[in-house]
Amino acid sequence: MTWTCNDWNDKPYMRWVGARVVLAEGGRSRVEMPVELHHRGAMGTEAINGAILAYLHDVAQGVAVRSMLGDDVRAIATLNLNISFVDAMAVETLLVGVGRAVSIRSAVAFAESEFLGNDGQVCCRAAGTFRILRSRPRAAAH
């Protein structure tokens, strides 16, 4: 199965948050989310809540990693996600983030992502480690 943006966008957890993957190829991803009232409230302000940002960092990195994997992969699982919040995420209508696969091994992958504020400055960045779960080869018939 070749993964596409729609494979991600059809997942219930993507529809729930209202985000969409608009790029998933060559170890790169782009995630967009129209900002709504329930995404806001960080630090008692109109900034995007950190939990929403963590959620989207995980998606952006997972998509970037998955775009580099073949059909023998049945799933990937987040092992670690380390987020640095540089500034409050001030976004008016559309939140945009990008992910990048840094290194992919047979069973583990490493990725990075960042989200930008209205002024184009990085508001938060993250690094993640992912477990690659491959399908087991079928035993040969005797």
C-alpha cells in the first residue's frame, strides 16, 4: 500500500482535531490546521494550546517518516517526543507545521518538526524517535 495524504486525513484523530496533511513525500511533511476557538487558551491567552501543538508535532514527524517507508511496514509508534516551546503560538486562522525525517534505520527512525507563528518565526520545534513495525514475512509453503 502506498501512503498518501488522504490516508492520514481519513484517520479519526486527524478529523477530530481538524488538521490536514498537505504534503507527505520524500521524508518531508506539511500539516495545516484551521484554527478554531477550542484550539486556543495557552497561558490564558489566544495562543494555541501546547497539547494541540504536541499532537501535531507527532503527526508531522510520523508522516515524514512514513513517507520514506515501504509496504512491508504495518505501523510506526512514537517512542519519544521532545518539544521546545520557544514562544507563544500566535496564529490568526491557519496553523502550519513541517516535519522532516532525519534518519531511518530498520527498526527505528528519527524526525524533527517545527511550527511557525504569524511573523514566520519558529514558535515550537520538536524531535522524535519512532519504532518501525514491519510485517513478518510469510512462511514458505512446504
